[in-house]
Amino acid sequence: MSATLDPPAPRPPRRVHDAERGKDDELAELFRKAQADSRKGADIGKQLLKSRLHA
């Protein structure tokens, strides 16, 4: 039996580019906001981890 893996999802910058190329400004903005929220969450996670490692 062989396992199959789904291809990785497109990265957010690629999604923004694709939406812009398709002239879908609303979708492009949604992807930009999602990307910013993801960065913000990653930064919060790094800070939390850092504070726990130094506690």
C-alpha cells in the first residue's frame, strides 16, 4: 500500500499574485490580510516561547 500526499497549498504571496492577475482586488486584499495576521501570530508565538525559555 502506498501513501499519497497532497501537494502543498500555494503560499500567500503566490495567492495574492494570482488574485491580482485575475483582477480580483477583493480576494487579493483578503490574502494580504491573512498573510499579515499569520505573521502577527508567528511573532506572538515567538515572544511567548522566548519568555518561557528565559523564565
